[in-house]
Amino acid sequence: MENTQLKDERLWKIAKRRAGFKRHLLSYLLVNVLVWGIWFVNGYRTGNFVHIWPLWVSFGWGIGLFFDFINSYSGMRESLEEKEYQKLISKRGM
């Protein structure tokens, strides 16, 4: 029963991480629509579309979003944690 409880806790952590990524993605999209909208309206009013400053926001935040995606969906973290856990268990048994 203890092993089942540990697996459920692990699945809960994965689910929380993925839900957090989805919230992060939604805020990224909403803020980028707002920033690009401000840029467009301001550029349309002034006729100055030369400096595309929202690219910095989209690109910088996009890098963080990419790493959040990798952390949430790759499974690398769980496999590394499992390997370390198994290593500790085997050392304790010696």
C-alpha cells in the first residue's frame, strides 16, 4: 500500500507541474497580446513601427516558458530522481 501511495504522490506532483505550466502559458499569451496590441496602436497613431520592442518581451519570456515546458513534460526529472533514489536504496542495503 505504501508503494501505491508514493506513486500517487508522484503523479500528483506531475499533475501540479503541468497545471502550473498551463497557467504560465495562458499568462504568456494574454500579456503578449496586450503588449503587441499596445505596440500596434501606438505605432499606428504615431506612424512609427520601426522599433519592435515587444519582440524582447516575447523572446525573453518565451525562453522561460520553453524551460518550464521541458520541466513539466519531459520526464527527465523523474527518471533522474528515480535513479538517485535507487542508488541510495542500494547503498543503504550494503
